[in-house]
Amino acid sequence: MAELNKQEKVVVNGNEEEGEETRLLEGMAALDFDMLCSTVASQQAQGKWREIESSGEENAVGVLRMWEGEVVLDFMYDRRVALESACCPCYRFGKNMKRAGFGYCLLQGTVYFILLVSVCLNILAFMVTDRNCFLYLAVAFTVSLGAYSGFFRMQIKRKFNIMGTDNLLDDCIYHLICPCCTLSQESRTLEMNNVQDGTWHGRGDICIGSHSEGNRPFFELHHPHPISIKIPEPCSMQNGLNGFR
């Protein structure tokens, strides 16, 4: 009977080890979406990874990320973001800056609003008075608005290691030619990857739940069911074997 109990314990321990291996395999199968994006990006860049320079530390290889969708073609992918970018770009710009960790939403939105209103007022003044000075001011404020928005677009790319050129002029041209589409692309990237206060959480940590539950991850809202790994008592196992006999 003692040998039978030992064999039963060995079988139980073997089942526990198989269960642990299964859980480990399941955890390994849940790949992070950022790693998938980095793999695709590395293939497009011919296998060359971008190196991030950190002060006081050696250069480290970073994960290449990508913008969510094209600037113009995917403008209406998220209609809410597209409408906010077109109808109220100052609010959308402030939200982006807050998510990326570049200041308060109200402050950044106010700066964008002042520049945008200055452009509109000078254009209106030029149409009414036909004086060239207002036209020059409108052009100056337009360039200032594009440079201001393009500078922070470049900062977003550098901070989160997003693929693209490091040329400030390209980012400024995007905001000058199609500001609504560019703001929409930045908003989609920050929201879909759950960027909060300058921290890139990735799609695997997207917060769900009602507003009362707050911005807590899924595993904090829904705890996994406990799994019992308690070894059965020898008496109960013996009674079960006697019942089979």
C-alpha cells in the first residue's frame, strides 16, 4: 500500500509539473504587440535597429514602433478622433501633448488656439483692409504653428522610438499641408497604444471597464480564477481505489 501511495503522489506531482509547463507555454504564446511591430519594422529597415543614445549609459538597441495608419488614407479610421482633429484641433493637440507627457492639456491647447486664431484674424484683416502687413503676419503665424506642432511630433517620435525621419522640416510640412490628418494619426497612435502621461503601455495593457473603475489594467479588474494544486489526502485516495475494486 505504501508503494501504491508513492506512485500516486508521483502521478499527482507529474500532473502538476505538466500544468505548470502548460501555463508557461501559454504565457510565452501571448506575445506583446510591440515586439510584433518591431519585427515588421526591422524587416522594412533591412534588419537595422535604431540605437538610442542615453546620457551616462552605453547605446542600447530600442524597439522600433510605427504610426497607426497612414496620414491621409486612414484619416477616417477613427471617426471620433477625425472629427475632433478637424473641428477642434486645439483640444486634440492638447490631449496628445498630455498623453505624451509634454505638458498640460489646457496649456498646450491654449498655445495652439492662440496661434490658430492669430492666423485667421490676420487673414480676415488682410481681406478687409487689403494691407500686405496682415498677409505677412498671417504667413508668419502659419509657419510658427507648423513649426510648433512639427517640433512636438518629432519629440513624440524620439521619445517612443517611432519609425520615421529625424528631420524637423518633414514633420513641420506634415502639419502645414494637412494638420487635421497629422493630428489624427498622432492621436490614434497614442490612444490605441494606451500612452498615459508619457508612458507607452502598449496594446496588451489597454484599460477597459467603466469610468468608475478608472484606468486600471484588465487583470486588475478581472482577477484570474484560482487553481487548486493541493495534493489529495492518502485516505481519500485509498477509499477511491477501494471503491473501484
